[in-house]
Amino acid sequence: ASPLPSAEPPLVHSRQEGHACPLGQFPCGNLSVCLPQALHCNGEDDCGNGADEENCVDDSGWLQVLGDVLPAGSSRVAVEDEGDACWLELFPERCRCWGGAVDCTEQDLAAVPGVSSNVTRLDLKKNRIRSLRDNQFARYRRLKKLFLQNNKIRLISPKAFAGLSQLKMLFLSHNRIAQLKPGVFEDLHRLEWLMVDNNRIATIVPATFAGLRSLYFLYMLNNSLTQMPNASLCTEMPRLSWLELEGNGIRALHRAVFQECHDFTVLILRRNKLRRIQDGTFSRLDRLVELDLSSNSLDLLPSSLFGGLAQLQQLNISYNPLEQLFPGQFESLPQLRSLSLEGLEIPNIHNLTFQKLTNLSHIYFKKFQYCSYVPHVRSCKPNTDGISSFENLLANIILRVFVWVIACLTCFGNLFVICMRSFMVAENSQHTMAIKSLCCADGLMGIYLFIIGAFDLKYAGEYNKHAQGWMGSLQCQLAGSLAMLSSEVSVLLLTYVTLEKYSSIAFPFSHHRAGKKQTISVLAAIWLLGFSLSIIPLWWKDSFGNYYGRNGVCFPLQPDLGERPSARGYSATIYLGLNLAAFITIVLAYSGMFYSIHVTASKTAERGVCSREVAIAKRFFFIVFTDALCWIPIFLLKLLSLLQVEIPGTVTSWVVIFILPINSALNPILYTITTASFQEKVKGWLQTKQPELHQA
């Protein structure tokens, strides 16, 4: 990524009359106050006069075109008032009639009924009509609106619409039409609206639309088109203004397909299977206002693809597997007001890519961190990823405070246990060695939280300016690997300590006990494995990408559809493989220990056995409960991410700050401070030190 823009101006800036606001800030209406980009269109009145919340609706593109085009077309179509008396002598009794209109909606009709020849509107929606034969409507010379949607029409004869020279609107939506034969519309010289969406049309050629000289709206959403003709679609439709092709299976666009479509204002190609668009495909569309290419399979856009689109106001290329954007990709779009790049990873993002878009007022990214490259755009979304915000690395004030609290508890708690166990003589030196090693691992989690807290303070109030740099920095990578090292070594050590305890309780007379050398070897192997697991993503960046730097807290929990398959598989192997197996082992081992103690106790007549059993059960329950509290949410997060379920970033931030460190903070208490033997040793140690303290 490119160097980030220069330092951000102060939060609130005063401007002199006639002077512009600094880059990255925008005026509060007629006040001499400028506010940063983040405070505009955020739902709060930060200016005091409401100016920062005005003109926040993205109404560029078709919303503006609709106001210009519809009145011109609609004014020529008479509007019938349902209160008018019926002019027609002939119409089915079960249908309604007013003026020159007949409404036979949902009347279980199997064929087009007979009505008077002076009918102007015929509504046959939601019936059982299966075909339209030749000259079906030839008598209705005055018909202007024909509604045939939601029938079962499969076949339309070539002369079905013969004689309808006055027809303005034709609705054939939600039928079973698989083919439109060339010339089927040749008598519809005044047709302006043609709706054939939600059918099964697989092929169209220019001759399909012969006769439609006045058509300006063609709606072909959700059909079965797989290719477009290698000739101009507008040869027979010179006035076509609005083409809707969403939800088909179109794979490629040839340069010739729109060459004569000079009146195009809206072109929607969303949700197709486009892989290739020839350079120059849009070069003649100099009146186009909205272009939607989102949710396709485009991995590359020619650098000059948008050349010639001088009037384009809204462009959407979201949710394509694009590998890069060229620096001059949008420089030929001087009127662009809205740009959607949602769902796109832009590794080569550069502020020069957007610099010439001086009229841009709305931009939409996948990551809010990209907003730092468009300081001149008033509305940039999203404002947050749930973890960080424009202002702070940790968006939530509770997280900003508790990251320090939990870091202190984790570090000092584990340090206390290490010191106490070092000063006191242990009965089982191997067990003490394992516990001290566990405390070291847990202490690393505290250090990780201190790092996150420190950088949150460092970037306070201006995080978004540094976001990309921070997430790609060595500090972030090392912090993430430190957290991974801590969590994995902790899990493996807990499993080892648990199995050792299980062995001593379930098999008390066994002579196979780990010696000092064996314990050191196991601990060294665990640390080596943990270090390897944490460092592999840093070592093989080509396979893993920016594994730790996918969010502000540098920990790879947040599901991301842009994550590389190798990185996703690696996370799943660790969290749903290794860690889940360790958790199940711990649960089974403690269950086995409790059962063994219960069986042993039931064979003795010693008093107080029940109360001791209850105490042991409580202790074991809390050990397993804290493990579950820590790991079950993480297991669920990773499982949902594998299923590509969208999880709010807010959840991830709370898991990283509150859930992930639970074991690290509580392990010193559960495995050391609350044990009876440790408390007795502390009491004895204090008693031996008491005379020395008195003498001092």
C-alpha cells in the first residue's frame, strides 16, 4: 500500500470566510467551523446546526434519472380513475371495469378473455394463461397497458402482439418464457416499458427487439442469459435508456454490444457470472449515469474500461474477486458521486487512485481503514469494523479501559505465582516447573494486551490515519504471534498438567512418574511447538498473507471471506483441531479424576469424605468451566467463519479482550493461589519470615 496521507488536522478547525476546510474536514454549513470526515453523517448533530447530517442520503444514479425520465414517458399514458364509469360494453362479469380499464387479476382464467375493442388497460395478472397465440390482441388498437405477469406462459407466438400500435407498457414478468422469437414485438412501435423479468429466457439477439423504436426501459432481471450478442443490442432500440440484466448467467461482454446505445443512462449487470469485459465496451455510453457490475467474477478490469463515461455518477464494482485496481482506474469519471468497492481487498490501494474524483461524495469499502485514502470524500463507509473506529484502535470505551485492567491482572497475577513458587520449597518440583512454565505462557497474554493498549493510546483520536500502517507493521505481527504463542502453549501445558494429575489420582500406585529430565523435555517440546505454530504464518507470507494484521487487535479470530484458503485451513486446524482435542481431553480427564476419587471415597469410612468430595467437585468444575468459558466461544467463532457466516467485529473485540485472556488471568488462582497446599506453604513461609521482619 502507498504511504498514508499527511498528518490529520485538529479535531475541530475554524475557517475564515471564503476559505476552504483543511483536507479531511468539511464545513458546518454557513458556520466558520470544520469537522473531520468521521463526524459527518454519523447520526449525531456535531455541528450544532445539523449541517453535518444534511445531504447524507446517497441519491446519485437512478434516483435522479427516474425523476427526469419517468414524467416524460408517463405523461403520455392516460391515468384511469377507478371511480370512473365503465366505457366498455363487453367484459367478463367476474372482472372489474372502470373507464377503459379491465382488471381480471386472480380470476383463474386459462385464456385471454374477450373484451370491447376500445379497452385501454387490460390486467390479467395471477391467472393460468399458458400461451399467447397469433393475433391474440389484434382487436385492441387502443390498448396502452397490458399486464400478464404471474401466469404460466411458456409460448408466445410470433404475431401474438400484432396490432398493438398504441401499447406503452407490457408486463410479462414471472412466467415460464424460454424464448422470444425475432420480430415478436415488431408492431409495438410506441412501447416504452418492457418487463420480462423472472422468466427462463436463454438467448437474445438484436432482431428479438425489432420494432421497439420507442423503448426506453427493458427489464430482464433473473433470466437464464449466458451470453450477450456480439453486435449492438440497440440497433432496434435506439432510445433505450435503462437496461436491467441482474441475476442472469452472462459470462462476457464484447466491445460491440453497447456501441449504438447512446441514450443509456442506467445499466445494471449485478449478480451475473462476468469474467471478462473487453476494453472499450462502455466507451460510447457518454450519457450513462449509473453502472452496476457488482457480484460477478471479475478478477481484472482493463485500466481504461471506464473511458468515455463522462456523465457517470454512480459506479458499483463490489464483491468481485479483483486482484488490483490500477492507479488511473477512475480518472475518466469527473462526475462520479458514489463509488462502491465493498467486499474488495485492495492490496495496492493508493490515494492517487481516488485523487481526481473531486465530485465524489459517497464511497463504500470493505474495510473502514481504507477511508484514510479518501480524505476529500465526505461520507465514507463503513465507519468501523466493530473492533476499531475512525478515532480509536479499540472503538468501545469499556474495552479501552479493561484492556489495561486485564493486562495488569494477567501479568502481575502470573508474576506473583512465579515468585512465590520460586521462593518456596516444593514437594513436587516437576509439577512446580510445569506451573511456572504455564504462568510464563499466560504472562505473555498480558504483555500482548499491554501492547494493544499502548498503541490504542498512541493513535487515540486519529487511528484511521495509521490503521493500514499499523496492521501491516512488524509490531502488529509480533503482537499477534505473541498472543498465539501464549494461547497455544497455555492450552498444551494445561493438557499436560491435567494428564499428569489424572495419572497420579487414577493410578496412585504406578511407578511411572515423570522425572526432572522428562518434564524438562516435555516442556521444551511444548514451547517449541507453540513457537512454531505462532511463527509459521509470519514465515510463509506468500501462503498466509497478512495473517495477524486483518484487524486492529492483530489476532486472527475475525471471519473474513477474503482470507486465503491456506490461512483459513490453518486457523481451523489449530482451533477446531488441536485446541478442541485438548479441551475434550481436559474435560474427560477431570471427569475420570472425580470418578476415581468418588470410588475411592465410597470404599472408606472416613468422616468428612462427602464434604471433601464436594470441595473437589467444585474445584474441578471451576477449572473445566473457565476452560469452557474461554474456548467454546472461540470454537463457535471459527466454526461459523468456516461456514461463511457473517459475525460482527464487535463480537471479536470482546472475545479478544475479555474471553481469550480468561484462562491466562485465572490460571494462577485456580492452579496455585486457591490450592490448600499452596496456602499452607504461604502461611508457613510467612511464619518463618515473621521474626526477621520484627528484627528489621
